[in-house]
Amino acid sequence: NAGVTQTPKFRVLKTGQSMTLLCAQDMNHEYMYWYRQDPGMGLRLIHYSVGEGTTAKGEVPDGYNVSRLKKQNFLLGLESAAPSQTSVYFCAISGNTGELFFGEGSRLTVL
Amino acid sequence: GIQVEQSPPDLILQEGANSTLRCNFSDSVNNLQWFHQNPWGQLINLFYIPSGTKQNGRLSATTVATERYSLLYISSSQTTDSGVYFCAVEQGYAGNMLTFGGGTRLMVKP
């Protein structure tokens, strides 16, 4: 997972609290993604970005916001956390070849 | 959207055995990748294989794009091969967005 760093690795929130997950890359790739992984559901795309200053919705965007102010960083925000957002969140990056590389994941629990 | 189905969902092997994992997809794709998620949760890219055959050590993969399937072969399995194997595909729209299958959970027993 070298090249993609996620912070924090673990977080426990109460319902209604807000938080931001940070994904940082050092590979200068254009594309960045946020996925969530739930038991029995595989990986589902939340939001993605095709370059600095751009973001787009994925398969399950509701309840999340993102920003890509700098090319190397992609932030995922939860404005008002809900128990349904308890999950493991993965950031991923890809370059022109389309090969996807993941961060180590961030485990979020919403009580 | 495109559907990605993997089989079998679960597989138990004795160390040293060979196995074949299958990925079927419902529409044409221009990108197909295989990933391994180890028991600690790390996702590792195994192959980028939109068509043809590739080999990397004991692992190899074949994609037959015209028939909409891909196969991942694991030979002489080791306990470190345990984990979940995911197939993911992309249809070529902007953003390189991959759609993941549900995975095959592999357990290799010593």
C-alpha cells in the first residue's frame, strides 16, 4: 500500500457527529476514489475525482461529501454520522493505465 | 449497471492444492483487475488483465473478453494465499470507475 496513506485508521463517533477522512498520495496519480466495504456487500464506490478541483458521485454518495483541493489529497467528510455509515473505508488511486492501488483502510464505527 | 459475479463464494483448500476462481461480467469491459484482500484487510492488486493471459509466480489469470469471463489460477496453494479475492471491471467511462464482484473467500489449511 506504499504511496497511499489514510488517516485516521480507526475512529468511533456518536450519531450526529461529523468527521473527515484524509487520503494522501505520493504517486502523482490523477484519479482518486473513496470506497466503503461492508460485510457481504463487497466494495462500493462513494465518490471519486479525476483531477485536482474535480469530484463526482459514485454508487453510494448519500451522506458524504468530498473535496480535492490539492492533487495529492482527497478528503471524505461525514457531516452528520449515522449508524448505517459504520464501515471500513478505503481510498484508492489510479493513473493512466487504470490499475488501482489501495490505502490500508479506515475503520469507522458510529454508535 | 454492469453485474459482476464471482464463483465459488467460498473455497477451502489443503496446502499444495490448485484452484480456479471465476469472474463473470454482464457487459463488455475495457479494464479488468484481480485483487487479494489478506486477513489483515489489505487490498493488493494482483493483475491488470482486460484480455489475454498473465502469470506472476504461482498465480496466473486469463480473461476472455468476448465471452465475458476471467479466471484466476492459484497453483500449489500456501496458507498465505488465504483471504478474499476480488474481481473488478470498468466499462470505459470517464474516471476509470471499477465495479467489484462479491469476492471469493479462500482458506488454505496447512
